[in-house]
Amino acid sequence: MAANYWESTQRRHWQFTKPQLDELRENLEGEEPNLVQMYPLPQLRHLSIYFNQQIARLGKRLGVRQQAMATAQLYIRRFYTKVEIRRANPYLVIATAVYLACKMEECPHHIRLVVSEGRTLWPDYFSSDTSKLGECEFFLISEMSSQMIVHHPYRSLTSLQGTFSLTQEESALAWSIINDHYMTDLPLLYAPHIIALMAILLALILRPNQTGVQSASGSAGSIASAAHAALSQANQTKAGPNEKQGGVARSKVQRLANWLAESNIDIEAIVDCTQEIISFYEFHEQYNEKLCREQINRFVKARGLDK
């Protein structure tokens, strides 16, 4: 992968603040008020879950690596900061993003195969014409200003596993949390290492109870409290370090808090990431796949975007 994150186009052009993202999306809807009124859509979080499911279905059929699928998800998220969702066929955008991500992640698939699998998955909403996917590829590249290299949190997670003595189960849970964060705005808001540290923190908090992440939404308050306590400890240690207790075995969460206190990491950013992902898991419980599918399919057919 070229250059490091700090010098990358990802950091310079594709990291936003929450108000900036809100303004971008409001402006896009303001440009197409009639479309927005005629074709109401579910909230963005639920749309993101639906898109993730479709990417996973296509990725499974093509045998795509997880990192390429993550790249595709980020391409889609970037694309929809530039283009109002109702202006293009989401199924074509999904297939194109996967096709493009596979090329960028050096695991390419032939365009005919991608179109064939897309046609199999969404027969009523996806054209068999390969030129449509080719045109959409140029559309995506253009809207992303040819800035295609993506830096993922997976690398930071791998490099930090030894630092925090993560078990295989803890690493797998953190990896799963990173996978899930692509269904939120976090990749557009924070650096990859911040996301990785948030995932490690939650994995360490959840692991003692052998709790699955999404099943933890019912106890979101207690998880958030535990995370906040650990990060507060790190902040307090930064403000005025306490004397180390010699001979006392520290828990992994305490070790992480102390490590953060000794670093230059933005702890407030990790707090915000933690709150966002827990909130996402709570919203996940309200997700209605059938409603998402029907509302998307309605505007695709009505606007002739399936041709």
C-alpha cells in the first residue's frame, strides 16, 4: 500500500467532521427535493446495513476477501457523499464498488463474472449489459477524484495484538467490530488507528462475559459505562499520573488505559467512536430488511434505473 495514512488522500480529502457530513447530505437532498419527497427511504443506518448485506452476498459468490469488501463499502460511502442515492441504481453501485475494490486490492474478477453474479442476485434490478458496470466504474472513480487507496484499521489491529496480549478470541471479536464499523460514518470521521483501538477496547470489555457484540445491545448502557470508565482513567492519568502499583497484576483494560495515557492518542475520539458503534448496535435491533428492500426497489423500478 502506498504511503502512510498521515500523507494519504484518505486523510486529506476523505475525513470529515459530523457537521460537514450532515451539510453534504442536506445539500444533496436539497438539489433533488422532488425525488426525496416521491421516494422516501429508511434512515441511513438501516440503508447501510442493507448495502452491507448485499455486498456480503455478492462477495460470498465471488470469493472476495474481507478487506476488499471493506474497501467496497468505503467506496460506496464516499460516493454517496457526492451523489444523492436516488440518482443511481444502488445494486449497480454495489457491484461496481466490489469490482473496483477487487482490482485495487489485487484480487480482480472479470467484469462478465461480476455482472453475471449481480444478475443472479438481483435479476429484476440489474442489467446483463457489462457496459453499464463499466460506465458506473468511471462514475465512481470520477466522483472519488481517482483517490482510490484506502487505509484500513485491520493493519493497526494486527500490529497491536502483541502489545495488549490479545487472545485469538479477543482479536476475532475486535476484527468483527471493525467489520461492523463500515456500516457507520466512522470511516469518514476518524483515523484507522482510532477505530482499531476502539475495537480492542470493546473486545476486552465484552470478552469476559463471552458476549457477542450485536447481542450486547440490550446491555449497551453497561458496556458504554465500562468503556467510559477505562477511557476516563486514561484521561485522568494523562492529567496527573498516579504512582504505579508494583506487583499488582493489571487487567488488559487497565493496561490499555495506561498505554493510552502514555500516548498522544486522541482519547475523546475513541470515546466518540465507542458511543457511535454502541448506538449503531442498538439501531440494528430495529432494522427491517423487507422495508429497506421494498423502498429501494420502488425507486429503482419507477425511475427506470434497472435498464
